[in-house]
Amino acid sequence: MAERKIILNLAVSLDGYICDPEGGFAWISGQGDRRLDTVPHYDIEAFASQVDVIVMGRKAYEDCGLDFVAEPQTKQFWIASSKPLALEPPARWISGDLVASVLALKKQPGKDIWLFGGAGVTDPFIRADAVDEYIIGIIPILLGQGRRLFHEGFASIALHLEQFWIDDGVVVMRYRRRGETLGK
């Protein structure tokens, strides 16, 4: 059985924000022009069926809840926060060294692990070079401010474009580390 993958999968504005200044996501939509669409389209539900753990930060949890996936009760949600959180299953609070905890989980049998959140959650994984795949959907809008996906200051990581989809002006790109095969 292949080792699980840690996959960062998020939508961002063209200027790199995952939500607006108020934590909103209403801007996540296409442009109303399908002339450049690819077939097939990116299928987020198919992706979600390939993961059994979703790691997210407190802010992403507060902004999105658990209903951004179909049948959330079939997943484990690890909510990272430095402060204790009272959560209902299938969500659980996790603190401490999040990267070490997720890397330990990665060695156990199961489906892939979805990294879902802003720079507060994703940055430690990027700095540790622990992300196996990046699936980034670029939404055709410039927000100018909000919550960023990436902080500055981590080492360069060379990526290889493995696949892309265009759907209503949204470009979804799937990258892996350069020099590795996708089935890693």
C-alpha cells in the first residue's frame, strides 16, 4: 500500500488570499465565460473522497465549519489551535507540533490527508517540506487584502505541474515536488 500524501488544496485569489478581510468566501466563483474550459472539470468531491483526515486551523474552522465537504461525518477533522477548543465529533482539537503529529499519522494506514487553511497552518508544513502535492485553484479576482495562503521567508521548493483544469475562468493546478513521481 502506498504511503499517504499530505495535500494542500485551496482556492486563492490571483493575489494570493484565501478569504477577504472579514473572513468571507463569497468572491470564490467563476467569471461567467466558459470558452476556455477543459474537459473534464476539476472534481472537488472526487478529491474529498480520497482523503479521510482534514487538517485546518481555528480560523478556517470558524469560517467554513465542516460542511464544505459532503458527508463530513466520514472524515476526521483536526483543528489546530494553541488554545483549547470544545469541538463536537468528527472534529478534534490538536495543539503542539502539528507537523510531527501529521507526519506520524501519514505513516499509518489510511487515505490521504487534506491540508486546508491559511498560512498559520500551511506555513509550518511548507517550511518542513512536508507537503506532497499542492492543488491550488486561482479565482479570477484581485482582493488586495485578506488572509494570505503563504507567508514569506521559507526556502524555495521546486514544483512540477502535473495536471490543470479550467472551469469558468478558474484555473486549478496540481503540483508535486520536482523530481518525484505523483504516485509517491
